[in-house]
Amino acid sequence: MRATVLFVSSTAHLPIWERIAFEHLIDSAPRDPQGGRLRIAHDILAIEAHQNGFLMATAVHDTGERPDGISPALWALLGHAAAAGAAWIMFDHDEPPTSDFPVF
């Protein structure tokens, strides 16, 4: 067993177009027949839905350069969380924004 760090961020720190795209992926994702889990298909990111938003794995930041299709704002959040040892960021609609990152 291993422990990990989970960062919690407001969805307000994501550009609106990017947040809408993630929400659309979640809304249109099919359910796994075995467990009812949503199968959220993204070419680069591992995304899991939760009641007030979604979780995103930070592992993609290990690749070095920002991939096309990921905003500089999201890339900065992923890098910040990964550098602090977080495996996931939970983007939550109810989390208040912080002054450390831009708000969109």
C-alpha cells in the first residue's frame, strides 16, 4: 500500500473552454457494465468524475513539454501538484479559488 497526496482546486482555475470540454467528456461517457464506473476517454489525461467536479492524474506532467490540447493554466496546476508529490488534483465546483493561480 502507498499513500499519496491529493490537491483540491477550484474549477475556476481552468479556462472556461477547457472546463466545458471536460464536463462534456464526463456527460457523454459510457458506464462500465460491471461497476457502473464512467469510462471518460481523453487522449492525454486520466480523468475520474466526482459529485462536484472531477479528478485528474498529474502523471502527464512527467512528460516534460506541455501537450497540445492542454492549456498553459492547467499545465501549471498539474506541474505544481506533481512537484509537491500529488498524484491527483480534484477540481471541485464548490472549492473557493486561490490567489496563487489565475481565475477564468
